[in-house]
Amino acid sequence: MTLPAPSPGGRIRVGHPERVRDQLMRCMRDVPFPPSRVPLHPVVLPGAVYDELHDAAVRVLDVLVRTAYQLGRTREERLDALGVDARTCPLFVDDEAWEWRYAACIARPDAFVTPDGVKFIEYNAGGGVGAIVQTQLLAGAWVDDVYAGAPLRAYRPYAARADMFERMCRREGTERSVVILGSVADLVRGVSSTRYFDTEIDYLRSRGFTAGFYEPTELMAGLTGGTGKLRYPVGLRHFTVHEWTQLGIDWGPVGEALEAGCQLVASETSSLLFNKKLLGLASEGQPWMTDADRALIERYLPWTRVTGDREVTYRGRTWSLTELITAQQERFLLKGATGMKGEDVLMGRDTDERTWRDALAGAVRSGDSIVQERVESVRYPMTTLYPDGSTRTEQVAPVVGPNVIGGRAAGCLARYFPDGADGVVSVERHGGAQNIAVAA
């Protein structure tokens, strides 16, 4: 399958490199965005593929939510079924119905457009899902500015999130007043301004919301304004406990805000949806699944299994899982259940035999990982401006991430290696490029 290249023949005409860079960097100022190796156009997908990515992302997410819910009768049983230490997710509220209502309100899978169609290789869920802001700003940069007038379209995450808060305030019976909780210290590459958060605050205000951004140290004062009454009854948790703990940022005020009645989303139950074991359980099939559920999962998930000392069926044959993954190492990846940004991922093709065997043995003993059949993206021509002023066009393999916010399509992130390499793509850990996919 070949994705359409930028061309004068009806999609986009790539502009002068320095001018494109200047327009792009003006839109992306003061937010985490790699300043070198600047893309000169977005990833342009056929409209049908772009729409299928978003539609399938919503439907597969629904199956994963039901998979998580069916793991037990109580929160404790579900955490235990996933092997999750409750101390790693300390911000649950007592209202279970509320927890599940807003568990999947913000999510983004990672996907490849393969020769066999769309395949989702993992799901990220929670208020801390990354690059929502970049997806919004890049959509504005490419569609509204650099290539204004070209037949391109992109869903906008801020619109989807404002719609989500609109429905939430109506359902929960609150005022249309929203707080964004985050920290500049959680941003990377030396960003020190609050523009990353301010752009969404400005958008919410343009939609008629009262809105404010607060660092955790300012949160309680900001929520009450010294009056003892909540000024912001709903809000966004723009962080993960894991990352803030690593950075030494005190998330204690978040618990205080929840106790005071501020409804911060996504709920802590989103941490269950983030667990990659759900993909293994869904891929293997569950007794409660309908034929439609099974067909959906088979179509959109690669073969995935939770690690353990057990038998599995692969391509019509029964194997010991260890025997299969050892004998066909090049076909598989090994992923930790809760790793982020490319952490805890080994690609069998790129790993020496001894390291692979040792990692697999550890994962089988602990049951804390998944094995997944490797899928490959179709190639796409991407033109990049390098710091020395040169431009190069390479056939890249994008990882695309269609955002799902409030159950709706919300724009599509794209990451890739500008030199055409493939493998585990992470902007922060592996130097990948950050972009978006748009429809043509």
C-alpha cells in the first residue's frame, strides 16, 4: 500500500524550506517540539484511511474498556488480575460509577497503516496522554497556515476536549468552569513558559468556559480563590503519577482537590486501560466477547499474548509460548505492561539471541509483559529540513496515533525517524520526529 506523496497534483505543494520552517516554528514556539530536522509537510493520508483510523480507535477502545471491567467484580480484583500494585495508582475516588464514566475519556493508540490495513500496537489512556497540544498546534500550522487552501483536513483535539467538558458539566450538574492542572517542570527541552497550557485555556474561554491553569503548588488556592468554594468543579489531570514521582513533583495537592470535590479527568481507572496486558487478553479472546467483538479485534490488533508458562495458539498451531517466541524471535516484540515512551520494549529482530532469551525468561516468570507479532508500516515520502540548510526526502515508517477524546475523533499524531529507519519510535528517548497525519 502506498500513501500519497505531497505533490502539485492536487494535495499540497511543498513551499520554500526556510519559509515553511519559520511558519511552523512560529506556531510551535514555547512548546516541546524538536527544533532540528524540521518536517516540511504533514503525513498526508487518504481520507478513508484517516477516518478508519479514528473510527476503529473508538471501537477497539470500547472493547478494551469492557475487557478491563470484566476482570473482576471489584477494583481490587481488577488490579490484582493485571498484577498492578494499588500504590502506583493512588488517586482513585470512592464513586466507582464516576471512575468508569471517565476512565476512557482521553486515549490515544499507537498504530501502523500496514499493507494489510490498520493495526493498533498499544493504547495510551489518561489525562497525561502526550502531544495533545502539539497535535492541535500542528493542525493549525499545516492546515490553516502553511498549506491554507489545500484540500487537507484534520480533527482538532481542543474542540473534542471542549465538547467533552461541555457534556461533563451538563451531566454532573456543574458550572462551565474548567481547571487544567499540570506543571512546566514536566515539559521537556528547556521549555519554561506556560504557553503549552495557555493555548487550551484560551480555546476554552473562546467557547464560553471559565478556565484557568495551575501548577500543583498553586492548585488549592486557585480552586477556591480563598473563599472555600470551588471555582472550578471539573478539570484536566495533565500528568501521570509515575512521571511526576520521577521528576520530584508533589502530586499530593491533586488528592486534596479530589477530596474537595473537583472532578479531575481522566479518572484513575484510566491506569487500567493503559496496561498493555489488556491487548493480550482481548487478542486471545474472552468468553463474554461477541462475534463482532472478536472480528473487530482480529482485524485491528496484531497477535498479542500476556507472557506466562503456558500454551498458545499461533497461526493454527499450538505452541509453548516460550518455544514459539524463541524459535521465531524475529517475528515478535516483547513489551513491559506499563512502559512508556519506548521503555521496556525489545524487538526480536534487533536483539541478540542471549539477551532475548534472558528477557523472555524473566517476562514469563513475572507475567508482567506481552509478546506481540511485529507489524510494519507502509512507507511514506517525507521531506525534512536539516540544521545545515539541506533538505532530504526519505521513505519513512510513521507510527500514527489517532486521539479519542470523549468517545470522538480528535486528531492524529505521527512519529517517525526522518532518515527512514524503523524500530521503536520515541521522540524523547530515540530522537524520532514529531508531526501529525492529516486527510486529503
